Amino acid sequence: MTAKKNGRVAARRKTENKKPRKSPPKKREKMARGAAGDWFEKLVGVMARLRGPGGCPWDREQTHATLRTYLIEEAYEVLDALDGADDVKFAEELGDLLLQIVFHAEMAEEEGRFGIVDVIREIYEKMIRRHPHVFGEKQARDAAEVLRNWEIIKKEERMAKGVVEEEKAESVLDGVPRSLPGLLEGYQLTRKAARIGFDWENVEGIFEKLQEETEELRQVLEKRGSKEIEGEVGDILFAAMNLARFLKIDPEIAMKKASGKFAGRFREMERVARDRGTTLGEVERGRMEELWEEAKKGESTADSLQSTVSEKRKAPEKDLPQS
């Protein structure tokens, strides 16, 4: 927790101890919405200025296509910040992602297609339509029923808009973009299939599938130069993705974390090698394995310390010193 945040917490507790008169809930909510609206208008104005005559040359050169990479990058940076303990960083990254939406909406308005108001109105009306159990008379017993109702409403919306697939029957899998990263696409497809009952009965079935696919790959590898290798590797990855989904884990996020873990350990190996007057590339293969194990051990110690700190932060308010 940063010193600045500590100060805010202490100031809040001091204020709470004085028990000031609180505004009615509805009034506080209205004030918050008003402030958010004011700042949002300022952000839209800034983007219009950057794109306008005499604005920023870089911003004026951008197109929807050139911003694709940034949109993806900002989304992943939000995920990284979400896993951390820095609320200021989390809020900052959410702001960067919001900027991308405003950026695209500003360019669309310049092209006479739509504007940020259309973006906000569309999502606002969609949330009202798709939550009849909150804003209407419909009942929903649990999250699973909410998801089923969501799909039914989506289908009704498409029919109301006259969206008809040419020479193509409707599918439960409709609506999953092929442009998604591979793991995420498979995750979304199998989630949709699972909603109508097409799923594994238990996790053991997926483990068996992984073993089956692994054995099939071994058999294909015996045929040197086989064109089937890519497909078999894909089957293993798909089975692993299914395992993650069944265990209620997002495979894309799990993969990002695994990549981060690998990078951290590898860089630690490089650091140790440099400290010993050499480079990792000059270290013998067997010694590399030893360095890897050392990096893992150091990582476990750091994780243990972090867990201790996190537990202390979760201590009840009454156990913390008052100021």
C-alpha cells in the first residue's frame, strides 16, 4: 500500500470516527453520476481537440485499423493491473482502455457513421433489455438461467433487426468472432455449447481426453514429415483449454500468467549468470536446469512473503491502529 494511499485511509478513518452527517444514498449516487458525466464530456472534448485542425499529428493520422493493436494491448494491461494491489494503476489502465473507445467513436463520428452518444445509448438499452429479471417482471433463479435468458433475448434482437443468415441455419455457436485469439475463441465456443448441456460430466473425462490426444500426437510423430502434426497439437491445446473452462478458469488469463512466470524465472537465471561473470547462453544445459530450480525456489519465497503481507492487509478494521 503506498504512502499516499495510507494517508487517504487514515484520513477516512479519522473522518469516520467523527461520524459526520451522511448524504442520502440517492443524493450521493446522483452527485457521483454528475461528476462522472462532467469528466466524460471533458475526455470527449480532449479527443475531438487532438483529432481536430491544429491537433496532434499522431492522433490525426490514426485509423480504426492502426489502433487495433493498441486496443488489445490496453485490454491486457488492464488484466495485469487487476492482478496487482495498486488501485491507482488499475484505475489508470481502465482509463487507457476507455480512451480507445472514445478514440474509435470520435473517428466514426468524423466519418458520419455514429458517435459516442450512440455507443453509450446502445449499451445502456441492451443492459435494460437483457436484464428483465432486474428491470422487468421476469424471474431468474440463478446465474445459469440468466445466461440462458441472455441467449434467447439476443436471438429475439437479431430477428427484430431482420438479421437473417443467408443459406445458413442458426447455431448456438453464433456470435463468437473468428478474430479472437485461439484460446479465447475455443473458450467462448465451448462455453456456449455447455449452456445447452454439451459438456463433460466430470474433470476425469477431460484428463482422459488429454492422454488420448497426447498418444495420437506420439503416433503421428513417428511418421516423420506428417502433415497431421499441427492438427494433433491443436487437439491437445483444445483439450487443455476445455480443462481450464471446466475448472472455471479463463485459459487466456492462465496462459498470460504462465508466460509471465516463465519470463520472470528466465530473467532471474540471466541475472545470476551475469553476477557470476558469464551469460546464460554460455552455461551448460545441466547447469541451466539448476539455475531454473534456484529461480523457482526464490519465486516461492517471494510468493510466501507476499501472501503474508496480503493476509495482514485483510485484517479486520478493529485490529488496525486508529488515527
